[in-house]
Amino acid sequence: SCHTRPRPLWFQPNPTKLRSFSDKGLTPGCEVLTAAARTFNSASMPDMGALTTFYDEIKSSENVFKFYVNGEWRESTSGKTVSVLNPSKANEETFKVQACTQGEVDEAFAAATSAQKLWARTPLWKRAQLLHKAADLLAENKAAMVDSLMREVAKTEKDSGTEVVRSAELVRYAAEEGARLLGQGSMLTSDSFPGHDRNKICMVSKIPLGVVLCIPPFNYPVNLAVSKLAPALIAGNAVVLKPPTQGCASGAYMVQAFHKAGFPPGVVNMVTGKGSEIGDYLVEHPAVRGISFTGGDTGIAVSKKAGMVPLQMELGGKDACIVCEDADLELVAANIMKGGFSYSGQRCTAIKVVMVMESVADKLVGMVNEKVSKLKVGLPENNADITAVVSKSSADFIQSLVEDAKSKGAVLCQEFKRQDNLIWPILVDHVKPEMRLAWEEPFGPVVPVVRVTSEEEAIQLCNQSKYGLQGCVFTADFNKAILLSDALETGTVQINSAPARGPDHFPFQGIKDSGIGSQGITNSIGMMCKTKTTVMNLPKPSYTMG
């Protein structure tokens, strides 16, 4: 259902445009869902046939998704395509996308570089207005994205709908936050520094980086794309998006919302293809003035090749759950289920290891095992709790971690079961430091349990990890929670809740091999800018007299 809420004065619908909105089936100022009502209802989805006109230009006559450069959907001159596979159906081909050439990458950057100069001179309120339009179109045309998310990354229908609606909300928030933040500057006077009179006035402002390369991951190909695009665009940058192969169709549907919203040609661009063929070329391109990347260890190679450009990178983690003796074990068990097994564990902020005090370990493991036995394993369209992991190689890697742990004495609380990419949920108890599962990120429905004898031992083990994204601590003692949080070498610590990214305006960052810089809407806007100062030199000191 739709409802309206007051909009800022700079985004009040123009009465002269009501007809054009009406003709497109849009209601100015209409929000499809709020944060308090994100539950996706498939019955409310628009008919897929009604979306044909909205999306008809993004595919070729051979049903291959096009790439998007300078305001146009194009077919690659390479004549080649890249297959997008369905993880839930034995990795059969479900979509095809263009395999762009390096020359077409050059065209994307040339278009972005040219368009950015004019876009940076577009008033903030107009940039914000276009982002609001894109957000509305995302939410109103979500059915195609829901379908593609189920098919290419095996995300449930419910979670796919939630991702799209959350993405629209993120874009709206970025539009309003950017208009506020970027409309402010600061002024410094020279007399605050010893030895100087007040004869210099320094005006400080934020200016765009230029062209930002955005590379989101497969697990949130819509949300983690707009979390890069929206802050970059409101800050006056142009963007070149390289979506993941698994998630590429969803990315194309998302970009169409920005196209239909009316962004000037060249401000938003999307290239597709194999990372092995154009990945390095994108990262090392001389037109790049900033990179926002979310993914795995590949990001370390990206950071080494990027050169002298600002980086915003989130590269995964080994998020630990520390369970103290005084913890509410029912709460812990529920959060292990949510944090460890939701979306089959394919989240950077999933619980990747449980470190529990030996005195309460048996009871906690029993409680979690009871809940694991009730999880539904199956297809995303049936909203199963556990669905297929994204690829055969991912499933092979997960299996290798479990087999290594078992061979070295770990206890598998459930029988390991796999069918193609589908891995049944499993809790692995008595994991020791010599096992790979204690340190490596499975990115699947596998939760290892390490039994410890003290909180100090838990902290020591956590901090030995090369990762430092998030962690969580469960205790009834507030003072203990603060002490343990301070001791953990991670970007975020959750107290009495599983790790999570969000709400999307909260800062989100990793340390060590988990990332560079900070995300969250406000921080991302800041990362998409650089500082410029203008110094006014006065002929003699001048002091304001009130």
C-alpha cells in the first residue's frame, strides 16, 4: 500500500508536471513502503507483463542484457556474451550479459568524464530530486529485480523484495542527507594559530572526486550497488558500475530506474563482462578518481593496482560471537540462527565463529541444534530458510572446510549433506585453532563452535584473525560488554545481537584485511568528496565586533 509523507521544500512536486507523472503511472511524493513496513508481499507485486514497457530496451533481440553507456543501452561489438547461472538449478544458464571490450570500457569512462563536469554544476536540490525519482521507480518496478535475484543469487522471494525496497529507502535517505551535508561549509580565521593576526579567512568546501568506479558483490547486487551510486551521485560524481556476474541482471534492472528517472547521459554507466578480461583494466583506468568495492580477498589485489585514488573497500570478515557465562542463552541461540544461517550464511556480517565459555557450551550447542533441525531447506521461490550457495566453487570450498575440521577431530552436529550448490545447515562443535574452519570465511550455512575457558582467550583468538569487520558479545554485564568491545579489533561490535550492516546510515567499516575507509550513507557521501579551501588574504587584520 502507498502513503504520503511531507517532503522537504526542495522536493515538492511541480504542479505542471503532475500530468507527466500521472501518464507514467506514478504518484508524486508516494512512498511504497517505509522502514517499518518492509515485509515483502508477493501478492502486491505488479504484473510482470506490465513491466515490459519499462524494461524492454535493456535486452537485445536475442534476449541478452545490454550494457549502458552515455544514456544508451548497447550491444557489445565483441559479439560475445557471459552466462549467468542459476545456483538453485544445477548451475544452468538463466541469463546472458554482454562481454564488453576494453574499448567499450574506454567509452564508458569518456562519457562519465565529460558528463561529470556538467553534473557537478547541477544544483544539489536537482540532484536530490532525480535520486528521489530513481528511488520511486526502483520500488514501483521491483518485480523484475525480485525474479532475477531469486534466479541468479538464490535469494528468497521475501528477502529479494526487502532488498529492493531497502535500496529505494537508501537512495531517498542519501538524497536528503547529501543535500543537507553538502550545502554546508566552514570558515577558519588565521588568528586561532599562534603568531597570526586575523588577516586570513579560509573557506572550506566539499567538491566531487570526479568519476567513481563502483563494484558491488553478488550477495546484495542491488543494495550494495545503490549504496555506492547514490552517495557518489549526490556528491556530484559520475559513476561507472561493474556489477558482479551473478547479480548482473539485477544490476541492469536497477540501472534502468536511474535511466528512466532522467539522469543526464553519461552520469550513470554500466559495463558488464568477465572480471578476468576487464577487471584490471577498469581498476587501473586513468579516468578513475575513486573506487568503491565490496567483495572478498580480490579487493586486496584491487587496492594494490588502484594507485593514487581514494578507496572505499569492504572485504569480508570472520565475525565472532563471544558468549559469556552470564549470557541469555535463548537470545544467543536465536541470534546464532539469524546471524549464522540467514541467506545461507552468505553475508559479510554473518556469524562465522562462536566462541563460548566451556561452562555453558553444552547447553548452548543443544539449543542451537534443536533450532537447526527445524530449518527448511529448498528453493528461493518457496522462501526456504536455506537455499543454494552462489556457485559450485563456493560449495566445494565450504565442503573442504568441513572435511578438514572433521579430519582433525571436530564434531559435526548434523550429517554433512550436499546436492549441487545446496548445502544443508550444519553446526560444527569442538573446532580447534589448527583447523581451517577456525580462521577462513566459509560464506555458507556452516557455523563453527570454539570452546574457550576465559574471555581473555576468546579475545586473543579473535584478534589473531587477519579480518576485523564485526563481532558480537553476549553478556548481562554492561561493564564487561564495554571492556570486551574495546578489546576486539573489529570495525563494529554488536552487544547482545548478531552482527549486521545497518540501518544503512550507521557507520560500517572494517580494519586489517576487512577493508579501507568507512561506509554508511553519511560516511559514504564524505568518502565521495575531497576538501577544497579558498583563502582570502586581507590587507590588514580585521576583527568582527559583533
